[in-house]
Amino acid sequence: MAYRDEDAPSYWAESMRSGADTEKARTAAYRDHLDRIDAYAAAWHAGKISIDEKRRAISDENRMFYGPDCRRNLLWP
């Protein structure tokens, strides 16, 4: 269910590319990121995934979104 690093470019890597990203695109990408996290939380609330699956999925989503410099407190061990 979770995305992997290879599935999509890092949000921050994309935003640092020369002139390719606008503020509007970055805002939309962040909103999409939060929507994916909300979907994992909803699946957990509905009993479709376990808490460990939810934590892993959100950790994987954060790793994909923020890239290799993702803060440690956003990752599940």
C-alpha cells in the first residue's frame, strides 16, 4: 500500500530543480502527500490495516516525499 522511494521523485529534490517547480505545484504536492497519509489513517480506523501497517505506510510515504534527508522523527524504525 505504501509508496517506495523509487516510485516517485522526492518532493524536496523536485522543488530544488532549477525553475521547474512553482509555489502552486509545491503546495499541491504537499496536499497530495497529506491526503495519502489521511487515507492510511482512514484505512486503520476502518480496520482494514493494522497499526503497524499504518505506521510503516506513513513512514514510507514520508521517506518518499521528503527523500533521503527525511527527519528521523517522521520515520518508523
